[in-house]
Amino acid sequence: MKSWPVQDAKARFSELLKTCLEEGPQVVTKRGTDAAVLVPFGEWHRLQAANRPTMKELLLAASPRGVLQGPERGRLERRSPRKVT
């Protein structure tokens, strides 16, 4: 992976993009520290799909992934039943 200072990345973005598409991910640095990575879209999409759990993994998980919030019981007003005519 090639490293690009942010000033060079801004000034030569077309070259940065071309290098990314031909050689793979490119690192952009800010003040000498890694700040961002430019990745081809196909690889980004692949990484996102690999990071998403499958339905089977969600169902077999030991702990829940979230909490469902329903209305509090007993606080809703009840309507009287309609008369059938």
C-alpha cells in the first residue's frame, strides 16, 4: 500500500484514484499519521458483506443484538366494543 500525504492526495486526486483502482488500497496520511484509506468499491462492498452477520448467526447468538421497545402495558385507553347492527 502506498502512502499519500493529504496535500498530495488533494492535489493529485486523479492519480490517487487511478493508483487505487490499479494497485489496491491507498493510505492518506495527515501530519505523518494514517488518516484514511481509499479502497476500490468492489473491495469495500466485499468487506461490508463479510462483516454482516448471517440470519443463522443472529438466531443462534447467545445474547440479543438489540432491545425491542413496545408500549407500556395498562397505560393505553381502551375503546368500548362497537355494537353490531
